Amino acid sequence: MTLFSNPHLVALPVFIPLLTGVIGLLSYHFSRFQAWLSLMGMALSLACSFILLFSIAGTEQPLVFQAGGWIAPFGITLIADLLSSVFVLMSQLVLVAGVIYAMGSKDACVSYPTFYPLFLFLATGLTGALLTGDIFNFFVFVELLAISSTVLTAISDDPYGVEAAYKYFYMSQLAAFFILLAVGALYVSFGTLNMAHLSVLVQQSASGMMPSLAIAFLFAAFMIKSATFPFHFWQPDFHTAAPTPVSAMLSSVVVKLGAYGFIRMTTLIFIDNAELIQTLLTVLGIAGICYGGISAIGTHNIKRMLAYSTLAQVGFILVGIGWGTALSMTAAIIFAFNHSIIKSAMLMLAGHVASRASIKSASFDIVTGVGRKLPLTGFLFFLGSMGLAGIPPTNGFINKMMIFKSGIQSGHFYGLILIGLASTFTLIYTMRAFMLIFWQEPKETIYTKPKGDLLFAPIALICLVLVLGLFADPFIELAGETVNWLNDSQIYIKAVMGDRL
């Protein structure tokens, strides 16, 4: 057994952030040590994620780690197929950038002894939720993610941080409650919570009330986690008040957890009910694209604008999942990955601009004109805006092109017309923000500070936006291979269950 095929490799992206987070808590007197430890831990975890994806790509053989040697469905299963590996790599890339941004941030909260450990626990919860093969352990990891995110928001420098944290916490608990109800309904019906085992038993059984309730509960939970319309109302307040390194994570990768859940529902656990789920996702996705775009145009805060933008962009992902073709699913995966890079960069640039304003705020009343003395920031913001709007040569163009191509191929012309018209909203609100910040004259009382948050992280992410736009073919092929795996659920089931069925 080589290093690349060792099942323990699956556990490393979960274990490394957890271990470094615990060490960080024990070294709470040394804030700079905590920061560098967090960066080293996340960088090592990212390297393991790359190796993990490299080890399974092209093999049609997921890597499975059975904790304690207990075979499925009796033990705790971690599984890395192509879908989970791609989403883990996406998350780890953004999380590393988040640590780098935090190390150069002027926010007081990043110097708190709990900030970096909580950030690492957030990474543990997100990565674990993506790699787990068990619905109950999915709930456990999601709870770790929610608690970490809540506290990180509550310690924000923003005076509304505590209020936003309360909103997020209660909405997260509502989602957790729905997941637990689904867990109970599934366990009563099938006596197992292992997703591979459930996939087999659900397909073998006749539909009943309990499985139908489980579908409804999980659907509601994933709607909340992804801030899908109309369960989006908590998101703008939350992301506006959260510290920039945290909001950049939550609005880019954490919301993708819901999209990941919808993909698992339609391609693994509830295949027979996929058509109904996909229809609902299409309707809600189009509604989110329209509502999010209109709301972003009329908002008064750049972070709030980007939060509404996430509602719209997640809508495109849901439409891709909802159309359900191989090409649309490929487009959804590419969209999820590329949007995470773009949105985290844009939120970091918003935080940088706010940190350079005479009054630290992301409100347009304050940051208007602040960017006139920040040409590099303006250039990066312009490229990020192009990415969000789907203009070449950015990776955002690949997103939109594949979504529209899949819609034409599958004949969803009415939906294409709606999302095509709504796509113009992105260009409107991003260019409005660009003109206000980097072109207009500031008010007499507003000036640009000589120093603020550092730009290392957004520079790296914007470079990645261009690289993934100019050299998109390898990632498109990887996403296509991922969809081929998803369309054959036996690959996942046999990897976990072996010959025990």
C-alpha cells in the first residue's frame, strides 16, 4: 500500500486542523505563534487535500477510512470520492487564504486567543461534513461548524456582531433540528444511517411516510445551510457583521455545504425521488437568482451587497443541480468551486477598503471615494467583478457559459431567459460599487488611511481566478469525471460496503 492509497489519508484533512486548533488553545498566550501554527496546519491540510484528489482521480476507486477498524455500516466512515475531494480542496484553498488574510488584518478580534483555534475548528467541521459517510456524523460536524462560526462572529469588532451571531446560531439550530428529525425518520425506517447502506435500502423499499418526511427535513436543512430563497433572510445581516476573514469563508465555502447535500440527496440517497427534488431546486434557484440580484443592486453596504450576490450565485448552482443532466451537474460543480474563489477574494477586498476608510465601515456612505488612492485594490476589484459577472478571461465566464450551454442542450429555454436577464444584475451592482468606491470623490470628512488590511490573500485568489479561466480544460474534465462517478452510485456503495450487501 502506497502513501497515495492509504485510507488514513482521508482522515488527515479533518484531523490536522483539529489537532492544530487544540494546540492553539493550549498556547493562548502566544498570538503570533497561534497565527503561524494555524497557517502551517491549514497549508499541510491543503497539501493532503491535493494528494487525496490526485490519488483517486482516474481510478474509479474512492478511498474509505473506517475508524477503529469497524466495518460499515457499524462504524464511523470517512469516504473521499471525487465529489467530496473536489469540495474539500475548494474549502481548504479558501481557508488557507482566510488565515493569510487574518494574519494581515487590523481587526482587534484576530488577536483574541480564541480566534485562530475557532477558525481551525470551523475548518474541521466543514471538512468533516464533506468527507463523512454517515448522516449522524454529518450532523455532528455541522454543529461544530455552526458553533465555531457563531463565536467568531460574536467577537467581531462590528457592534452588530453579537446580534448577527444570535441570528446565525438560531438558524443553524433550526437546520440541526431538521437534520436530527431526518436522522430519526431514517433510522426508524431502515435501521442505519450510513449513506451507502441507506442508498441500497431506500431503493429496495416502497416509499412511505417516514422516508418522505426525511426528504422534507433534509431539504429544509440544506436550504437553510445554503441560504436558499426564501430561507436567506439571516444571511445579509450575518455576513455584514462578521469579521472579514470569517465572512469570506462563510459566504464562499460554508454555504456550499447545502449544495453538496442536495447533490448527495439526488445522486445517492434518494435517487427515486430525484426528479421532484430537482424540480424544486430549479424553481428556488431561479427565484434566488432574481431576488438576490435585485436586492444587491439596492443595498447600502458592500459586504451586504456581496451577501445578496451569494444568494443569486448559489441560485445558479441549484439550477444546475435541478436540471439534472450530466452537463448541468458538471456546470454546478465548476460554478461552486469557482464562485468560492471569486467571492472570498471580493469580500477580502471589501474588508481591505473598509480598513482604509477613516471610519472603519463597509457602508457605501463611508467607503465612497476611498479607493481613489488604491489603484491596485481597484484593479483587483474590477477583475473580481468580471468574475462574478461571468466575463472572460475569468473563471466566472466558464461558470456561466456551461450553465447556459447545459440549459440549451436540455431545452430549458424559459428558465434560460429568466436567468439570462437576471445575470445582467451582477454587472449592474458590481460596477455600481466599483464606480462609487474607486471613481467618485469622497465626502469632506472621509479620507483614506495610509495603512489597512494586507492584500496578499486577495491577490493570490484573483490570480487563481484568472488561471482557472485561462486554463479551464483540466478542471472541466475533472468535474465531468466527478459527474460520471455520481451517475453510477455503485462506485460509492461498493467502496463503503464491499461485498456485504
